[in-house]
Amino acid sequence: MNRIDATFAKVQSAGRTALIPYVTVGDPSLAAMPALLEAIAVAGADIIELGVPFSDPMADGPVIQRASERALLQQVALRDVLAVVHDFRMRDRTTPIVLMGYANPIEAMGEKVFADRAASAGVDGVLVVDYPPEEATDFAQLLHARGIAPIFLLSPTTPESRIAAVAALARGYVYYVSLKGVTGAGHLDTADVARRLADIRRHVRLPVGVGFGIRDATSARAIAAHADAIVIGSRIIEEIEQASPGEAAARAGHWLAGIRQALDSMERKRAA
Amino acid sequence: MRMADLPGAYDLPDERGHFGQYGGVFVAETLIRALDELKTQYARYRDDTDFRDEFEYELKHYVGRPSPVYHAKRWSQELGGAQIWLKREDLNHTGAHKINNCIGQALLACRLGKKRVIAETGAGQHGVAAATVAARFGMECVVYMGTEDVKRQAQNVFRMKLLGASVVPVTSGSKTLKDALNEAMRDWVTNVESTFYIIGSVAGPHPYPMMVRDFQSVIGRECLVQMPEAAGRQPDYVIACVGGGSNAMGIFFPYLMRDAVKLVGVEAAGEGIATGKHAASLTAGRPGVLHGNRTYLLQNDDGQILETHSVSAGLDYPGVGPEHAWLKDSGRAEYVTITDQEALAAFHDCCRIEGIIPALESAHALAHAMKLAPTLPRDAIMLVNLSGRGDKDMNTVAERAGLQFYCRPECDPSRR
């Protein structure tokens, strides 16, 4: 069983919601990554999403755009992202790593070369924002063949007729974009998310993660009541950008631990 | 490959928007439904008589079409070779070809019941055209424009504001057209239910490259009729500048199946291809994915999109419409480059010899015609798409020329 499936099996048998933090590789710096990843793993990340910096992050709000720009100022490239994963894997054999980014850096490396290198670095899943399933059949196949999960987005505008088609290609989990907008936006409607998750679950057996717009313990708990996993990105990056480079790991870890605690207390309540 | 070698008629793109390996729909999931809806509705209205009649009515009475073809006799004579004919898109309402497409998309937006339109703009011509149709059809309009372009195209910013649009300066990335497009996409993803995104070029995800081409192909269809009437036959060459490539696709498309007509797209070589300061994606780029489609892109080895340079803001874009990528690979069209300096020289010649102030974008096509004309016999015919007028470029040209304008000898007071 791959690490993502194993993680969800463990989390679900414990009656918990998985916590998936997102950070951009190279923000605040490449040198800071080992400590940052360790800090968020210790703080309770079940899976870690790593953003691959791109010059034109069209689906991202200003916070993740800035993270991408800071990384690109240091010339952080896809091969550096893979090196960060490789390094992390030497120390952590269990926490799944999912890469999230845009198509062009992968195409520039070559899809097959990328799939090979990602597999040997220890990547568990790949989400390419601008590869909808229609354009990603071959790519998903390359990933499958190497035991990497292709992760796809579902959105509030995805018609029910399409959900099954998306799910057919997906492995690991599906990522429900909780609002119409970019990452980090602030108009999350929990009741709407709950309704949509019910629709999705009629067609999808995989765990459903929810992201875009989760900003604090309250929104995390509200979504966690319905989702198998919650994804938090922009809010952690705000912690990182407000910290001095030396303190980024500790500050991100501290903030995430607060969310973990909020989720766990809720889950204890649910169990009791 | 020649079109004659293709099986059947030219029928690209395919159902999913592919021109060979190019084009497609490379967007985040949230936009898929809107694009599917647009595809379905456009397929419905494309052949709808009422829609076509209304489009043609607006083009005639509001835009001022057909735009004439004009024989640049003095210039042709001075160059001593082929005859240069100009397709006068500069005479359109708002001063460029951009309005053709905006009318088409605005009519579609009305039928889809969208009350709000957004647009990206580089030189500001598409922004002005979008703001114009928004005023004409009573829609809210937001135009995204890089802060660099806001600075160099201040007059167009003012025009858009006069027309009631709000202009949002974009400060991310290179602060030019590509970043304006990113920001417009972000707006669209957020307001997808209420908003129609009027893309200004034959770029973006399917069906935009096809749809914009169809709306712009009025340019070439008119030429097909006008050239035999005015020049006695179809041209040997059709020449147009290529940034995103909408004016070029518009004039090329009706000529694609006519193999005898050579199609030449002119990209911006900026300060020279070797300097890296240019915007020639077909000439110096590699295929990749940006802004919803696969096409030639200016990018570094890591797949990051490069900042571009051109004296003309409208050509300052690191990608190009996917159909041009296909036409290049297939050999049906040829793509060449012209530097800032060559374009400026052509700009001044066109003002001085023909009394026409061209847009700096169009001046690239004129500059290539100037190079080519002397190498061809006098009975050869070149048709150049004069895609826009140069009023918007006064500041840029004045700065470059150090305010040293040409003075006709007989007007020079010191010579009297």
C-alpha cells in the first residue's frame, strides 16, 4: 500500500480528519526546508503538500503568489523540489508528500523524466492545477505506473456528470476546491461544502480533501466535520512570511499545532 | 506541409480545441464548466442567422466595416519592388482590429445573460475595445493591465476610464500583458457565474483561439473580395504582425486553403534575438503550457516563463496563439522577426511617405514588407495588415526619437 492510502487508512480508523499543510518549496529559502518540513510534520501534518514555484501561478491568490516569487528570486526549480523531497525521505519514511504546481515546469523537464525522478525521490502524489483529466490521461498513466497518485481537483462548478470521470483517473484522494476563487480567498460557505461533499461521495470512493479558504481553527473544524482531509496553505505561508527566516519553521509549526489541537479536541468530542 | 496535402478541408481545431499537439484546455477545474458552456453556446450561435446578422450589422454601422484595402503607391515606388497594399484596420472605430472580436464576444455575453465583462490588455487597444462594447451594450467592465503598460499607454487608460470601465493595475510578475492575463483569469475563476471573460487574442483555452479567429477572419474575408476588385488578383504575400496573433489569424485564415498565397507572421525581435530582449516566441521559444493552452513559449530551462521586451506593448507577450504554433510546424505560414529599430524606421516611413501613422505593432509587419519588397518584381503584390493606428504610441515614439521628428524639406523654415 502506498503512503497516502496507508495514511488515510490509519486516520480513518482513528476517526480523525487528516491535516494537510501546504508550503512552497524555496520559501523562505531552500536551506530552511528541512527544518520547516520537520516542524510541520511534528506539529501534526498527516500529508504534506509541497508547492512547485511557477512564474505564472494563475490559480493562486496573492499570498501563494508571493511565496512563489520569493522562491523564484532564489532560482528554485523543479529539480530542487525533488531534491528537497529526497532529503526529507531520508529522515521520514512515512509522511506522504504531494507536489502541487503547474504544467509547464513538468513539461520543461519532460513528463516521463519527471515521473521517474519523482518516484525515486519518494513523491507520493502529484497535483497539476492546469492539467484537467481531459489533458492528463497519459500523464496520469505515467504516474500510476510508478506508484504515484495523480490527484485531481473538483470544484463547486464541477457538474455531477463529470465527477465520476474525474474520479476514474484519480488515486490517493480528490481535492475539493471549497470556493469559486483563488487560494487563500475568504468567502467559505460550510453548508455549501457539506452539500457538495455529499454529491461527490455518491461518485467517489477515494477520501475527499477540502482546501482553499481555510484560515483558522473555526473554519478548520467546520470543514473537518464533513471532509476526510483539510488542506491549509495561504495561512501557513503568512506565518512564514511574517517570521524571520530563522524562525519560520518554529512559527509555522506552532500555528499548525494549534489547528491540530482544535481538530483533535473536536474529534475527541465526536468519539465521546 | 501544404494545405493541399491535407486530407479534406481545413477543419482545425478538433472537438477539444487541439491544433495538432497545440491548443487544448489547460485550466483549473473551476473554469471547466464555464468553458464547456461557452463552447456549446458558441457552437449554437456560430451558425445562427440572427447572431450573424447582428454581428455584421454592428461591424458595418458601429465599427465602420468593411475597412478598405489601400495601395501604398508612393512607398512601393520608393522601395522599387513589389506593390504594397495595406488592409486598413487602423480606420476601425477605436483604432484597431481588436473591436471586431469584442463585438462578437459582447453579443455572445448578452445571449449568455452575463452583465459583467472582464478583459486583459497590453497596449490598451483590446482594453479600449472591450470598454467600448461594454458601454455600447450596457455591461460592467473591468480591465486588467500591467503597471508597466499603464505607464507607457497612459492615453488608453484614460480612454477606458472615459468609457466607464475600471482599470485595475497589475503589479505581480513582470507587470505586463501576461500578468494581466493571470489576474483576469483569477477574477474569472472567482466570478465565473456572473462574468464573461473577453480574451483579446487567439490565445487562452479552447474555444477562445477558434472563436477569436472566427470573429477576426472578417478581415481576410473582406480582402478575398477586395483584392481582385482593387488590385486585379489575390496577393502573393499576406503579412501581419504576431504577438498573440489575432490580427494575423484574422487575415491568414481565409487564405489558408489558397496555397499560392504565402503567409508571413512577423514577431518582435526587440533589441535583437541574441540579446534575449525580445518577444519572438515562435522563433526563439519552445512548446509548453501557459494561459490555458499548449503553444510556443519563451521560457528558461526550468520551465519558468521569461519576461519579454518589445517597443510595442501589444507584442510584448511570451506566448502565441496555438494555431500559429501549428501553422509554423506545418510550414503553411512562415514566421520572421523585426527589431524595435526596424519597426520604428518603418513607422516613420509610413508616416512620412503615406500619411498614415501606424501602430508600432503593425509597424513590424510594415518593416518586413519594406525588406521584402525590393527583392520582388514590380508586379508582385504584398498585402500587409495595418492592424491599428499609432495615436497611442505618440509618447513612446517621441521618447525614442528624442522629439526629433522628420520635417518635410519644403516645410522646414530654415530652408525657406
